[in-house]
Amino acid sequence: MSSLDRFAAQKLAQLAAQDLRRSLVDSAREDGLWICRNGKRLLSFSCNDYLNLTHHPRVKAAAIAAVQTHGAGAGASRLVTGNHPLYGELEAKLARLKGTEAACIFGSGYLANAGIVPVIVGEGDLLLVDELAHSCLWAGAQLSRAKVQTFRHNDLAHVEALLRSHRAQHRHALIVTDRVFSMDGDLAPLAELAVLARAHDAWLMSDDAHGLAVVDGDNPADLKMGTLSKTLGSYGGYLCASQPVIDLIRTRARTLIYSTGLPPASVAAASAALDIIAADPALAAAPRAKARAFTRALNVAEAQSPIVPIVLHEAAAALRAQAALEAEGFLVTAIRPPTVPEGTARLRFAFTAGHPDSEIVRLATIVREKILT
């Protein structure tokens, strides 16, 4: 065994001893709800496919038609020859939805945040980041070389204090936050953050990966980022902003410049998904309504989004709870550090428009009687 192999084996053994080793499990998704794993057919409450559009006939048909017309891949980066005609249509739809002048699509949400932040702020600038912001926002922060200050989760007083203490010493300032926090399901106070940003000549960026369409309300952020891979059932990331900002992003974002463009099928699928959402507003409201039915049944705090966490603290406890629910026919994946802070391992329930109400009641009963007792 080489020294590299010994290093890897030792690290894996340490993680296994802490119930933190991870592994891939083949998961055959039959539709937007049911999934086959380890020979079992399970009702999934772990997918981010909030509107079950990954298997919608119109979405699949759009993807197939795009492959037939434009091929399986983009062939190059968007700035070379990979900017196939489907991009413009989708970016126009996203900009209209978000109320901005323009939009830019990236290869993924992670690539978007890792590329956007370093274009907007750099050395000599100030960057304020919510402590629970997604990993990709932190990646962008680290790449930016700006002065990074962490603020306590959704703590407006702390944001204001940091701005008062540090803003004057820096050229530009950017506040970044998730809109819907993916592991907690709560919402950022965007309206209040926007007020603070304006008062201190700062800019606001929100990551709306888990909120697109399924969480209503205005988004006053200057930079509105999100993904195509959750509500829209496809793959990719985007930024909606003013035309000058989008032009700058297209010129300087390294993760756009040096990445092959998205396959035409992914772009066409997302575009079709937006059309479905526009035609059926009630569809987008369903996931949060079902999450709230679940929290009412458990008599816990009302869900703010389609995401509901049940914190069990220790990783071993979360794994046992996952196994108990799997035995009952449900897939609810245990979330463990470092995805969440130490001591906050949890079950993360993600609700979709298609979840049967009767199964939500049954799930809540099992959680109440077998997990929370």
C-alpha cells in the first residue's frame, strides 16, 4: 500500500468511527416521487425536485427535441462555440421571472457562486457572509480575496454592526446569503438586508436555489442567483441582474469562461419547466403547503419553505432514524457534519407537489411515535 493509500484508508477509518463516512447508493428514480434503493421501493422525501418536473412529459419531450436538433453536448465553452440558441430563450424567461434586465446561465449552482462573487468583489473590498450560507458561496468568498466577515445567522443587528465597523475601510461591500437555507428551511430577511445594504452603500446577493417559484414574495437583491436543478427539474445555475452586471459576469467569471456550456437538453428542459410553472401557479404553492401540513401534524414550528429539518444532534441517531423510516417505506436521508454544524445531525424532509396527503399524515405519525419519543 502506498503512503497515499494509507493516508486515505486512515482518514476513512476515522470518519467511519464517527459515523461520518459517506458512500454512494444507486438510486433509480421512477418518477418525481418514488425511488428504488437497495432493492426497496421508497417514497422519497429527500429529493429537491419540488414540483416533480424531472419526469414531466413536456420537460422530457423538450430535452429529447433539443438533443435531436442541437446534439448531446455544447461542444465548447459559451464564449467559444458552446452558446447554442436555446440559451437566449431561457435567460430571457429567467430575467422576466426575476424582474431584472438580463440573466446568465452557468454549468451548475456551485459554478455560479464560485464564479460570481470573485467578479463582484476582490482585494480591498468587504464581503459579509451568513454563517449558514451554502458551501458554494463560501467557495466564492475564498476565491475573491476580499476581506470576509461572517455574520450570525439571519442576525440583522450583527450585519449592521459589521458594516458600521468595517465598511468605511473598504472600496466596495457585498452581503451574501441564501434565500432559503437548504438544511434548515428558514428564510433570509432579504427586505431588511436590502435596507441595510442601501444605507451603507453595499450590494446584496441572494442564493435562491431552494426558493425559485416555491417561495413567494419580492426579492430585492441586486444579484439574484439560483439553480435549474431543483424546482425546474433540470441542471445548471443562473444569475439575474442588471445588463451591465451580466455583461461583466460574461466577460470575467472564470467558471463560465473556462467551462463547457450546458448540454442543450438541460437548457431546453428548464425552459419548458418555466412554462409549466407560469401556466399553473397553484402547482408552485403545493410543496410549502404540504410541508406546513407536516409541521402542523408534528406540532412544531410552521414550515417557511418546502424543507423541514428534525435535528437529532448525533450522527448515529440520524442514521438510526433514517433506517427506521426506510423500514416503513420512506427515504429521508440523514444529514451529518460537515454539511451541518457539529452536534446538529438531522433528518431533512423535502416536500414536493406530488406527495400524497395520506402519506404525509402517515410519515408524521411515524416520526412522532418512533423518532421523537
